[in-house]
Amino acid sequence: MEISTIVNSVLSLFIMILVGVYSSKKKIITQAINKALIDILIKIALPFMIATSFIFTYDDTIKSNILKTFVYSLIAYIIVIVTSYLLLLPIKNDKKTILHFANVFTNTGYVGFPILNSIYGSEGVIYGSIFNMFFVIFLWTYGIILFEGNLQKNELKREILNILLNPSIIAVFIGLIIMISGFQLPEALLSSMNSIGNMTGPLSMIIIGVILSNIKPKKHLKDWTIYYGITTKLIIMPVFIYLIFLLLGDISKASITVIIMTAMPASTMTSILGESYNKEKEYAAIIVSATTLLSLISVPILLRIIG
């Protein structure tokens, strides 16, 4: 893995973020427009990118890595949940909820997939989509429990249905069917799907830029929990996962994908759920914004160490 590739990829993403900041400052993209762009990203562009990533020639190594990514992703989520809980014992109340959620649920869609795509191409997106399956499953079960305290039986059924109907999960199943069956899509359809999927990277970075442009962090600068939370999220958690894979003796594309995904900044769902449940919503926005911005430094360093 060439460091120049990583740096160029991250710099490219950063420039796109600046476009988002500019668009927000000039009122080209308002909050209402940004919400619509998020819907387009999550419900259209990202699913198309995931589905088309399964359409290329496979060898036994790739098939083996898909299986390993499935197992590694589940293990990584369990490890992160337990480790994060222990690390955040000094922090109390709703701030602990926000930081724990941020540690467990990373920005797979807006940042993770574009970075994987820039490093490994379609192959990386496949492994990332497997990790993202567990993101969706844990988000609408464990994640909601963190904010609500528990899930009633009828709520659990509803969330399971939400998981099955999630566009990214549907895209994974469609991609797997295409991969296993060897079905050839018409050229015009495949070209259209690829073009829509290619919107994911630029669109996601512009969205992040808009989010970052509306944060006023000054009054939070003296809050030590923010610095502690950022450190656990961007440094401690991914390094710990990396060390575990070192002990297992497996630094493959599958394991590196899982490491990259755990190293991503906090998911924007951190801020969205904080707003929805009225739990430290501004604090959550700061965590999302700060980890997103600082990941432009931390992720290339981590990838350099791995590489």
C-alpha cells in the first residue's frame, strides 16, 4: 500500500469537504437541501455503489476474504463494544452514551467506503459492505437501546424489519445474488448503476463539509471528555483492533478493511440520534465534526503503520 496513494486519496476527499463548506457558507446548500442530499446518498447512491461492487471477476482469495471479513467484522464489533464500555467508565450520564455510540458506530458510508474504494477499488467496497451489514444490524438494535434504555417486543420487530428493508442491506443481497449466479447485466444498465454509485464519494464529502461549517466549538474547548473521546475513537480503538490482528497473524485485505472501518470518524447517526432523543445534541455534533476533521490526519498515519 503506497503512502502516496493514501495521502492523495485523503487530500482529494478533503478538497471535496471544502467544497461543502463553501457551499454552506454561500447558502448554496441549506440545511434542508443537505438533508435531501443525505437521503439521496443513503437511499440511492451508496446502495448502487455496493451492488455494482460485486460485479467483477473473483478468485479464491477474494471469496476467502469475504468470509473472513464477515467473521472479523462481528468479532470487531463485540471487541469495540466491550473495550469502549470499559474505557468510558470515568464518564457519566448522556455524554457517556454519546461517546460510546460514537466509538461503536463509525462513518462507514460517508468516509469509509470512499477511502476503501480509493485504495482497493471495487474489491474494497465488497469487504466494506460486509462490515456495513453489521453496522446496520447493531445500529437499529444495540444503538437504539443505548438511547432508549431498552426495546419493547413490538419495537424490536419493527427494527428488525427496518434492518431487512435498509437499502444498503438490500444492495448487498442483490450483489451476492449477481456474484453467485454469474448473471450478466445489460451494458446500459450496468453503466447507469456505476455512474450513480460513483456519486457516493463526492456527495458524501460535500455533505460532511456542510455539517462541519455549522459547528461552533468554542464553548466546548475546555471539556476534557471531548479530547478523551476523540482519542479513544481515532487512536485507541483502531490500534487495539490492529494489535489483535497482529496477534492473530493475519494482515490481509479483509483484516485491513475491518481496521480501516473501525478507524473511521463517528457516524453522523451520533448527532442525529442525539437530536432525536434530546441527549447532548450539540456535544454529539462536536464529536462527529471533530473526529471527521481529525481523521484526515489519523487515518493516513494508521494506514502507513499498517502498510
